[in-house]
Amino acid sequence: MRSNDKGNRFTRHLMGDEQSAKLISASQSGTFGAAIAGYAVDHVFEDIWTRKGLDQARRSLITMTVMVALRQPHEFGLHMGFALDHGMKLKEIEEALIQMLPYVGFPAISGVMPVAAKIIAERGLDKSEEYEGHRGLL
């Protein structure tokens, strides 16, 4: 692995200090999984997320789409938060979920809805005049 700080700086930018510190600490721990965390910092965040051509919100949107298709609600939630932090609107995320629906199916979408609802509530977006409420799929 590299000793370049570019990936570390970018994780702080993307994730915030607390989550970034956990990932960086894991990558430097020398324990089981440290190399995997290091590859995430060095290659995913340093090499891929910092490329020109897509802004951070679009990168998060693409990643959210993949996480829905792979049925990874935790990772979906992380990237939903990143997308919101980088200016993506809640309505845009909802439209993306609607666009995914015929391709990944209702079960995949319903698997991320509780995570999305939690993020919406934690960020106070459910109190926004723009937010029409979460009723679930049924």
C-alpha cells in the first residue's frame, strides 16, 4: 500500500472526521482487515473517487444504485448521506429509486427504504416543507 495522504484527505472530505478516522485507523492497525481498509483508502477513495469527470453527488448516486442492486442497505445509507452532503436533493434520490424499481424490483428498493427513512429523520428532512412523508411500500 501507499503512504500517500491524498486518500486520507479525501475520506475526511467525503465521510467527515469521525467515519474517516475509523477507516484510516483500521487501515493502519496491522490487524485482520487492515489491508482491505488500506485498499479502500488507497484505491477506492484516492484513485477512483478523486477522478475528474463526475462530481461527488453523481458518484454517490451511482454507488447507491449499485448498493440497491446488491441489496446492501448499510452501504446504501452511507452513500445516501454522502450524496446529501454533496448537494443532492432528497427528491433526486427518490427519483433514482423510482428509476431503479423496474430493474432491481420492489424487494431491493424496499430493503433500503427503512435506511433512507432513518437518514431522512436524523437529518430533519422529514420536517421540511418539501418532504411529503414516508409511508413505506404498502
